[in-house]
Amino acid sequence: MTLLAAQFELPFFTNLLILLVSSRFLGELFERMKQPSMIGEIIAGIILGPSLLNLIHRTEDIKVISELGIFLLVIIAGLEINIDDILKSLRGRSIIISIMAFFLPVLSGIAVGYFFGEDILTTIFIGLCVAITALPVSIRILMDLGKINSEAGQKIISVAIFDDVLALTILGVLLNIKNSDMSFGAIANAVGFSLIKLVILILLLSAAYLYIRKSTAKGNYIEEWLDNIVVILKGKESLFAIFFAFVLLFATFTESLGLHFIVGAFFASLLINEALIGKKNIKAIDKTTRNISIGFLTPIFFAGIGLEFNFYSISNIGLFLSIIFVSYASKIIGGFTGGLFAGLKKNVSLTIGIGLNARGIMELVIANIAYQTGMINTEIFSMLVLMGLLTTLTTPMLLKRAFKRSEQVTTDTNM
């Protein structure tokens, strides 16, 4: 079968053309149905891959393009997040929601993996993927519902930011553990060294953040300096090149620490904001990044996930159903109980729990990295892809109902 597939392997650019056209077509179709385009893009890969037509296979060339897609995706996510919003989510009782909505799903996912006899790394990754909330998907859903500025909407965003940052941080630690011999002592040493590296990264980020705050408080001379540099340089898109040099510098630094490059890319883009380089420059960078990513690289990345997905690899139906159940129950209960402990009303707390349920982009990025590094097998990867698709598909409908019920309860109370 493998030999036959190799004989009929299409040329690289033909594969690329088919993947891009089919993923963009289905992505556009899902956009028109008020669903994230990534769902259509993944389905395009599933149709073309081993689950159905078995026409295209994920070659090394496609993997490289997918890596670039991941790189740009986390940069876009970083540009959408304000560090001050992260700090806000850590203040007061809001931290209770963030902790409950992350660690209850993590422990629930780990419990499922342990019960079904999975190895320690696979078990932890199941927990991590169950705990993720997709910030870009959550923002999109809230915008579509017109609830982004509501009390529940703001809490959902701040908790999603916390979850994404924490998940990427844990990812870096897990990648270091992978290279140990998995004995208790080796794992303890790997965790210890990972935490030291993490502290170094946090100290660097803190220093950069404080410097940026101090600089922007004095004036916009960094923006002026950047504008002058761009004027001096004759090459087109110099601003884009400078920005990516900065991001790549951080990515290189985190890789040298033994952490994954996306951790550095995410935190570097997190530091760049409107106050630092100006509204015009941030818009130009964001627009160029999105054009390259959303127009080309990201559809290939998500279609590539579909190519890796293999429906026939899922044989443990009990484990699959348990992951689906736990992904819904633990996230909703975690957000709900966290909201109650934070002093919020029941209807608002339930709305927050439901709003945090969409996994989407970040869960798939982390699952893909785990699969590519050999930490999870094809079966677990396929289960996690389906979990991400189902939670992302159903959350808009469930959240719309939750907001309606919340408003109805508020109206009845006022009457």
C-alpha cells in the first residue's frame, strides 16, 4: 500500500494547489455558515487524506509550510493580546476563574488518560489539550453575538488569554521532559531545568515589558525611531522585516533554552503593541502577517492536520467518548464553579463556562506539535482533532442560548 501510494504521489506544487484551493473553498463555505474557516480547512485535508480519498500525503515539504503556518498563527494570536489584559486576569478574584477553568480540565484529561492506561506524556497532553481555550475563536464568537464587551464576554477573553499563555509555557516544559529517560529522577531534573529556563525567559520578558512601559510613558520616540529607519531603508516591507527579525530573535533564544520556537514567537509578538510602535505600524504589520498567513500558510497548516487525521486509527471508542465528555463537562464546570467562587451570578458563571469550551486553533497547534515530536500517536491525535472540531462547532450555538437565558433571568429579576 505504501509503495502504491509512493508511485502515485503527485508533484509537490500540484499537491499544494489542490490543498490551497480545496481548503480555501471549504473554509469560505464554513465562514458563510457563521463557523470558523479552520473547520472547513481541516475537513478539506480529511477528504484528501487517508480517511477518504487518500490522494495527498503529508510530505516533508508540506510539513515545512505547516511549521511556517504555526509560526504566523501564534504571532497573530500574540498581536491580538494585550499584556495588561493578562495582568488584569491575574488580579483579584478573576484569577480563581482562570485557575479553575484550566486545572480542572487538565486533571480531568489526565485522569482519563491514566484510567485507559496511556503513558505519562500522552496522558499529560490529553489534559493539556482538554484545558485549552481558543482565544481567536472565542473573540470571533463573541463579536458575532455582539457580546464582546459584556461582563461574561470580558471574563471569557481574559481567562482564554491566561489559558493560552499557561498552555504554551507547559508545552515548553513537556518538550524538555520528552528527551529524558522517563525515570522519576530524570523527569525531576528535566522539570527543574525547564523551570530554570522558564524563569530566565520570564525575567527577560519582564525586563522588556518594563522597558517598553517606561519608554512609552516618556513619549513615542521608539515609534519615531522606527519610522526613520523605515524611511532610510529602500527595500519594500522593511517594517515587516524588522518586526520578524525581532520575533525570530526571541524564537531563537527560546530554542537555545530548549523551549519550542512558538513560545518565543508568541511572547515576542505579545510585547509589540500600539503604544510602542504606533497604530499605523501595528496595523501594517498585522495586515501583512494576516495576508500571508490566512491567505496561504494557515489553510495549508489546517489542511495538513486533516491529512494526518485518520478516522480508521480510532479503535478505542471508550477513550474517544471519554475525551469528548470530559472536554465539555470539565471546562464548563470549571468556568462555572470558578465564576461562583469569584462572586459572579450563576447565569453569568454558566455563560463563562460555556464560552470557554471552544478549543480551536491553539489546541490543534499543541496537538500537532505533540504528534510531530512523537509524544502522541495517530489515534490520540485523531481523537484530539475531532474534539477540537466538535467543541468549536457547538460552542457558538450553546453560547448564544446561554446569553439569551442570562438576559431572560436578568429581565425576570428586574421585574
